[in-house]
Amino acid sequence: MPAGTVRYWSWLFAAPACRAPLLGIYALGAEWQALMHPAAESSAARLKLAWWQEEMQRLAAGSPVHPISRYLAALPGASAVDFSPLQSAVSAAAAQVSGVPLERGGDLEPHARSLWGNPLLLASQLADAAAGDPDAVHRAGIDAPMLAGIRHCSAALAAAEYLAKAIRDYRQDARIGRIPFAVDELMAAGVENADLAADTAPAHLQSYLEGLHRRAAGYFDTAAGALPPAQRSPHRHLLVRAALGREHMRQAAERREPGRPRPRLRWRLRDMLRAWTVARRAQRDNGDL
């Protein structure tokens, strides 16, 4: 978790009970992200993800072997947590590495939820257990009021971050045969594979990307407002991620405008101040300050 990244700031300003679970979940995410990177050799990445699929099965069964998995299994309350959603996260990563596209726009949210949303939700469940509320883990059914807000927030945040990354890296992905966008939407917009790989996006692709940008911003806004007051402070790491993700998208759009001056403050300082402000506001609103 490199200093200055969104994940770093969300961990640094997280509630104390969330920091240890987040560290483990973020470490797993870093392993899988490295294998999903366009520069990674695809056949080796598929083999490694197959091993991780087996490792997540071992973690769910209580017998992991990798140091990160063993760290998660040793966290307070981990024995009451269902780790099986991490298997679907690895499956979603493997699908991307294999170049399996999203067929329909409606597939994006379930895919993003499997890839990033469920691991974030699991971190929150581990944090609840560590904070002395193990019953919250047992009430973790899909309609459980205790986790409804966190589930909604995590899912919206996952969809936003998936789209933001796809918009940023689509050209690299297209050049190695991966299409991060939904096929039916691309066809409706008249976007061909060659358009995605081109050095300069044609007008119809730019229009499509602008629509995705608005959609991602909407997901970030949804995530920022999804937590009820009682959950905003203990799960403020989600709010930090939503705020920074939304701001990074805005800054990226500004940099694409001709004649726009670069911000004077370093990005790292701006992100730190924004993350601190969001976390402090969540604590204040919850009466923790």
C-alpha cells in the first residue's frame, strides 16, 4: 500500500478497528491488481489467480497457507466471518485477465461488486467483530439492516472505481485484447475495438467516455451518501475513498481541458487534507469528537 494512494489515505484515517482488516484486504487486492495489470504476462497471471482461488477456498475452510491469508484468519472475530466472497473476487479478476468482456451494461455492477465491493464489505464485517460486535457478523444476510448501508456504499464505490480505472486505462487494455466496457453499450455507441486502441479517441468514443464519467461520478456520490449516521464514523474509510475518487476524476477531466493550469499544491498534500477533512467530519457528525 504505497504512501499517498487512495487506499493509503483511507487506511490512515480509518477507525482503529478497521485498520487491521483493511491492511489484509488491501494486501490481497494489491496481489490481484498486479496480476490484472496490462503489463503482466497473461498465462502466468491466470496460473497465479488459479492458485489464489484455491487459497481463498482454504481461507474459507480455516486452513490458509499464504501469509496474507493467515493474517486475515488470525484477526479477532475472523472465525465468525464468511470468507467465501473472496473466491468470487478472484474469479472476477481471472475473467478480466482472460479477456472475457461484460456483455451488458447491467453486468457492470455485479462484476464490480464481486471484484472490489465484497472484499470491502468483508473488511467492515471483520472490523465489526474486532470492535466487539460479533453478532453483526451473524446478521450479515443480504437484507440485514445492520449491514444494508455498508453493503450499498461498498457496491456503489466498487462500481465507481471500476469505471474510473476503465476510463483511465481502456487504451492499454484494448491493445492487449481486453475490453473493460459493456459490449452492448459499445455497439450502441458505434465504438469499435480499433477506436479503443487508437492514439486519439474519435468523437463518438469521447462522447461515450463522457457518459461513463458522469455515471462514475454518480456512483461516487451515491457511495458518499449511502451510510446512515451511525455508520459514518466507524466506516469512514469508505467515505474517504469516495471523496478522493470523485476528486481525482474531476482533476483528470480538468487536465484534459486546454489551457488549464496545473494545481499548485501537490496532489499528495491535497489528498491528505481532503481525506482528513472527510474523516473528521464523519467523526464529528457521529459525536466521536
